[in-house]
Amino acid sequence: MPIRMPLTPSRLPARYACRLLLIAFCTASTSALAQAETPLLNWYPRALLSDAELAGLPSFCSGRYLPNQLLPLSDGRLEAESEQAFVDRNGNAEFTGSVSMRREDYVLKSDSARWDASLRQAEFDSDVSFFNDEVTVHSDHARFQEQQSAANSRSELVLESARYALPARHMRGTATSMTTRSEGTIELNEATVTWCEPGQDDWRIAASHIYLDQQQGIGSAWNTRLEVMDVPVFYIPYYRFPIDDRRTTGFLDPSFSLGGNAGLEELKLPFYLNLASNLDATIAPHYFNQRGWLWESQLRHKTRWLGDGELNYAYLNQDATDERERWLINYQQSGTLGPHWQHRWVYNHVSDNDYLADLNSSTAIDRTTHLPRLGQLRYQNDAWRFELLAEGFQTIDDTIDLADRPYKRLPQATLDYQQRYDRWRVSSRLQGSRFEREDSATINGSEQTLTGFASLDGRRLVSDNAIAWRFEQPYSYIQPEASYRYRYYRLSSPDSFDYNTVVNYGVPRYSLDSGLFFERPLHWFDTIQIQTLEPRLFWVKSPYQSGQDAIPAFDTKVTSVSYDSLFQGDRFIGADRLADLEQVSLGVTSRIIDQRGDEWLRFSLGRVYFGDRRKVQLDSDEVNDSHATSSTLAEVEWRPGRHWRLNQTLEWDVYGDYARQRRLGVGYAPLSNRMLNLSVNKVQSENSDSGTIETDLYQADINAFWALSDRWALTGRVLKDMKNYPEGERRPTSSVLESLAGFEYQNCCWRLQVLYKESSPTADDSASYSTEKSQSLMFSIQLKGLSTLGGGTDATVRNSIKGYSRRQYHDY
């Protein structure tokens, strides 16, 4: 019969360093574990899993790891259990038959065990297993050695021919020997690790020697290799890495990608420097095939007054393709200076306009055609807000003329006040800005110089003051408002020409916004919904102010047309045009809301009625708008079922009897990994010279990501240009602007994506046709739990397929 005896720590093994393999991968986890005896390395086939444990497990996984769950023993007590036990008068002990020793939060089992009291050494033979909440180890033989002295006590556990698993991380591996010591160090010889299921060694990491120091939080590995199908594909002779959350100087995980010919496209070897508790840096040699070595570096800091900052710098001494020097600087910083003060700083600079496209920078840089540079200081409390801003840009698109590039604000100071007094609201803005931009530059190989009106810089003072009163009931609201807007400009130009340098004017503005809310129960398809009817009337009046066409549009644009824009009471965004307004906006919205409160249908219809012609335009040469009404705007959003969505926007010009814009979108997503989208976008305008209706944009886009099963999925997209181009107008090489086709396969160990892409961009010069159609073949292999070989496929699909960012796939 089994014999159970408590043993004192002085007679049998003392505390091990037994958070074994708490290496770079280890985190704690819990799981319900009903069985007393667990399968090998805690791997449970599907047949042994409960319904709750099977939930979320893809069909391509044959099982899962379940962590151990042990109740720790207290007071340093050690319990031993076996079928037979013998202890002599010298303290030597021998256990045979289902030996189990348990102490604190770990258990050690074997078929037999021996304890030599004089040598303070224990031997465990045949089918040895060790486990705690975080790790399970099986080996053929184990040896424990304890050394005691007056100063300290040390112990060492050696497991030979070890097989281990970290169930919470879905990891397993092997080692010819594994040594763990009480001071917190672990050594593994001829070790491997993989995230694949047992019996599926499609890939693994192997190292000749691994040393882990849990006290320092660092690990070292020698002769590390990535093996795919037992074939080494990547090698690092020495690798130093952190094994917990502490920041430690050493190498980070390398990354690389392969090209279509299986050759090395990119290789990145980042090295991390822990400089101080609030300061660190990363240096990353980054190899690009056919270009050379790009040296990337990142410096991060945390300070009390300056907040969090990040400096990214990259340098390529000589690009092998064109022998030019290339570099990038990116700095970002933000923080708080007190309870109400915040600041933000951004600086970007690249050596050439093609840098981001060619070198695929990994920094958090804004990838627009204008890279921002700004400094911002802000104060805000309940009523007051102050902001000091300096902003500039680096334009990296040679197709943008100098006259069309944005102005710098050097600086801009804004003081806002807004306060509510019962139903009254008082608001005020005082803003001073200084605008300037380059008056000459070399663009696309040619020198451009601004002259005349385009060369004007300026200083602007804005003063806007408003008072409003709002009366609101559950079924209605009404809000009158009065404001006065004042502008003062002092203009200058490096091009000396006769021009009025000082312009100032003030314009009042009055508005009345009102709306009603009606609702009724609606019985439809044996369900009860609520239908609303929400008419809205918005009146606004502001007199015409002449002379505004003498002011450049420093930061002003025409408002984009939508249903909501009908009730903005202005035709411009920005402060350089005060629109002459005498108009009434009428609109109505109806919604159908189900019993859960979800809106599954919304329809809006509206139009603006003008009392006079609109004289104020953005540019001085624009034609005055004399129509009595705006276009009619209609918007519909409909969810006919749980998986369907439909939206349509129609802007109808009642004078030209044509659709200025027509947008239709249909989406179908029955599952998180199945999505189909169709959209048609058509924009038209009237040629003021000929009176004909011209098509500015006409495109159809159909895209889909469709999971055929848990393993297989298809991806596709076709973006088609349906515009009829007149003779001589620039056009794409093919009417199919972009096409994408590919597939995805995955199992519990890895995921493969293959994509073929064709594109036919519009010309960016004066030629009638674009450059030749471009083709590319992309693939990536994700080693689940580790990294991805190849790259760009997920980003390409995410940008092409609406809803792909919400897809789900199995990873560790």
C-alpha cells in the first residue's frame, strides 16, 4: 500500500530553484483540471477536453495544453509518497514504486528515488517528471545535490534527456540536460523549443547551450538556429536576451524577409541598451537587398517635465542602386507640465521624397504627402483654453506645385473661452497667426518661383464672439445664436509688387437652429420597432463682405458636401473666408430602432435654400453661385439583417438635372472571417465653359476575404476605373486600377499567405498615359508564437479589404 510521510527539510532535498524554464517565454495561467494524472507534458487531445475547453479551439488543432493547478504547501514542508520506503539510522532513504515528492508549489515524481544523507544527494530513476503551475518536465534520470555551509545553502537539480512544456504559452521543447540551481540560474544543453503541437515539428528553435539568470533577468544562447522541416534557415552564434519584464541590455528578436526567388530581402538585428530607469535606446543594423546596410537607432526617454519622447534616426551612407546618401529623422514628444498644461512636439525630415517607399521605415512616422513638424503648448480648464502652435511641413510629393503646398504657421496663438449659464452659452476666440512658405524650390528637376498673389505671406488676427440660448424639451429644441467675426491681415511678399498690405473687416452672423422629435411604434414582420421622424430647420444670415478675394487662403478649404454639412452654416473650413449667408436649411431624418436599441435603418433628406447669390468664393476667379437652392442631399444606412449593411449617398443637382456625387456601398459579413464588400463611387461636375457634365471620378470596388474553413481562406479585390476619358487626358494603362488575388492556409503551427497584385496608376506627369502596369508576388509565413518570414501581406490585405482588421486567426 502507498506510504506517505512528512520529511523535514534537513533530511531530504531543500528548496529548488524550481521556477524551471521561467525563460523568455513564461507567464502564469490557470485552468480547471479534473484529472489526477495528466497526459504527457499536459497536452490534452480533443477527446479529453470539455465543451468549455473546446470553445475557441480551431478544427485544425488536435488538442491543447492545460496548465497544472497545484495547492502549495506552506512552512517549507516536504511530503514524500511511495509504495515502499526505507530510511536507515544515518538518514539514508530509498523509495520505490510511484514515488512522489511535493514541496511548496512543485511536484517531483519518479519510479524510484534514493537519498544519500552524507553526500546530501538524491537520485531519481526512470520516468522522472517535474511540474508546477508554469512548467512540466519529463526526463529519464534526475539528480539533486544540496550543499550547506554556515554562510548559505545551495542546491542543484539536473534532469537528463529532458522534455518540457510551458502549457500557458503552448510551448514545448527538449534538452539533453537541464540544470536548475537555487540561486536562480538554469542551464540547458542541446535545447530546442517550438510552438507546434506534439508530433508536428514543422519548425523549431535550436541552441547548443542556453543560460538563464532569473535574478538578473537575462539569458544567453549559443549557436542559435531556426530550423524549418529540420533544415536550418537562420543562425546566430551568440544571442543575449531578457527573460522577464525587466529591461536588459542585449539583442532583441531578429527579423528577416525572403524575396520571391527565396533570396534574402531584408535582415534586421536590433540591439537594446538599457541606459537608465527612464532612458533606453535600440540600435538596429537593417540590411536591404540591392541597397546596403541602413543603420537605424531609437532613443526613448521619460521625464517629469518633458514627458515621453522618442527619437528615431536612420542613415544609409551610400545606396547601392544610385550611390546617394539617405537618412531619416523622426522625433515625437508629449507630456504634462501641471494639472492644466500639456505639450506636444513632432519633427520629421527625410533625405529624399522616395525614402519611405524605398526603405520601408518602421518608425511611427506620418506617411502622408506632407510630413508634419510642430510644437504645441496647451492650457485648459473648465472655461478657458489657450494654445500656442508652430507648424510646418516637408512635402515629399513632386507632383504638388509650390503654389499648392501648405503654409507654415510660425507661430499661432489661440485663446478660447466658453461658459454655460443655465440655458445661455457664451463663447469667444482670439487668435493670432503668422503664415509663410517658401517662395522658390526645385521640384521634379525644375526651378519654381512664386510671384504676384501666390507669393503673399501674412499675419492674421481672428476675433470671434458668440452668444446662444437653448430651450429644449423631450420633443423639440430651439437655439438662436448671434456672433461677430473680425479679421485683420498684414500682408507681405518677397516679390515687390503693388499690393494693399493691410486688410481688416468685421461681419456679424445670426442663426436659429430648431428641431422636432416624433416617434411611433411600428409592427413589422411580427416584431415591434420604434420609428422616429426628426424634422430640422436651420436659418443663418451673414452680410456680404467685399475684398476677401484679396486674401490668400492660408488655412481655408471648401466644406465637403454631406447631409451634416447642410447644418454647419458655413461654406468654408478655416478663417480666411467669411461666407455671405442668407439661407435656410431644411432636412428630415427618420430612424427605425429595434427593441434592443439598435438602429437598423436611417434615412435623411435635406436641402439649403438661398436668399441671394453667393459672392464670396475661395479663389478670386471662381464663378459666382447664383442658384436659389443647393443640391438635394439624401443618405441611407440600412441593415436588412444581422450580416448585411447598405449605405448610399446621393447629391442631386436640380438645375443641371444630374448627380454630382453618387456613392453606394454594400457589405456582407456572416462571420468574423468572411466579408464581402461592393462600392461604386461616381463624382460629376459641370464645365462652366461648355456647360457639359463631366465625370471627375467613376470607380467600382469589389473586395472579399472569405474563409472556406478554419484552414483555408481566399482573398480578392478588383478596383475598376469606369470613367470615359476624353482625348488627351491622362489615364491609367488599364481600366483595372488594382487587382489582388491570393489564398491563406494555416494550421496550429504556422500560417501561409500568398498574394498576387497588379496596379495601373494614373500618370503623374504631362504624358497622356501612365507608366507601365506593375506586378508583384508577395508571400509570408507566420511561425505562430514566434515571428513572420516575408512580410507586407497582412498590411496589403488590411488596406484593400474593408473589415479585415477585425478578422480573427489563431495565434499564441
